[in-house]
Amino acid sequence: MLTGVKNIIFDFGGVIINIDPKRTINALKELKLHHPEKLFTDLNTTHLLHQFELGLISDSEFIMYIKQNCAPETQTHQIVQAWNAMLLDIPYHRIKLLKNLRNHYRIYLLSNTNHLHYTHYVIDFEKATGGLKFNEFFNKAYFSFEIKMRKPSIEIYKHVLNDQGLIPEETLFIDDSIENIDTAKMLNIKTHWLKEELTDLMPITSQKQ
């Protein structure tokens, strides 16, 4: 799989950091938000989430939308806590793998995310990496809310390739969403739809082939 590969682009949620959206759904239910699962499945409300991930609405605007649909006594910090409940741990064995891969490949991060989540997991990431920030650990990290593009739009892949001068055929993209994988394939990027543990796919002892 790594033959001829010089660059590896990683998704973040579900690939490097463990996530469980059901935890956020359950936490929002406790705040009396009706059908919080629609944030992830209903076209009208996923549009709101997409706007949030594109950085087109602010943290306060997103929180206000949730708050006005929750119990009247709901506080802002409760919404933030519920929204971040889906963010779990960053296992050290994955960080160890990435550290090893940095010695042999250029590694990148490409994540659909929002500012509220970012401000939460950036602290955990720096702890896991011994104090390194995303753009110190990766050759470059791309977050949808910063670059105003999100997967699976083909433009976000073109942006990364052009920004870094990457050759698609020398680049491997790893993501746990088949929709994101399918778009990357259209640009001749090598892909892997991750359904297993990352370190099972790429053992920590991986060496450049």
C-alpha cells in the first residue's frame, strides 16, 4: 500500500482521535433538545453543522441555535460540554505511529471540524505529542473551519495538493468516510477507507518502502 507513497494525509476524527457522536446526542437529550440526532442526519440541521464546520457561523451563533431549542434554564457551558462529549481520547499508540511515519513521509491532517471542538481537542493533542502543536507535528494541518472548505468537496483536496505541491499518485489519503474517499479517488489520490484500527493498517514499525 505504501509503495511509491511520499505523502500521507490523515483524517482526524475516528482515525487519530476516538469519537462517539452518540455521547453528544445523549447529552443534548438531557438538556431537553428534541431529536438531537437530526444535527447529524436531517438536511436542514446538518446544513447548520456544515456552516459551522465551514467557519461561516460563530461559536456563539451555533450555541444560540442549540440553546433556544433546549430547556429554558440551559446554560451556555452545558451546551459546550454536551457538544464536546463526543470527543474521546487520542491513543498514544497512534501518536507513536505518526511519529515513526514522520521519519519517512510527509504527513498531513485534513479534518472537517468546528472551532468549539478544535479548542477542546487541541489541548489533548498537545499533551499527547509532548507539547507539539498541530502544525509542528504535521507538515501541515488543514481544518475545514479555517480554510472555508470541507470534505467531500473536491475543492478541498485540490487545495491541499496545490498548497503543498503534492503529486496525487504519490499521496495516500486515509479517512473513515467512504464519501470522502470516493472524492479523493477522482483526483487519482491513493486512498484507504479505514474500518480497522490505524495501527493494524500501518504497524508502528512501518518503514518506507
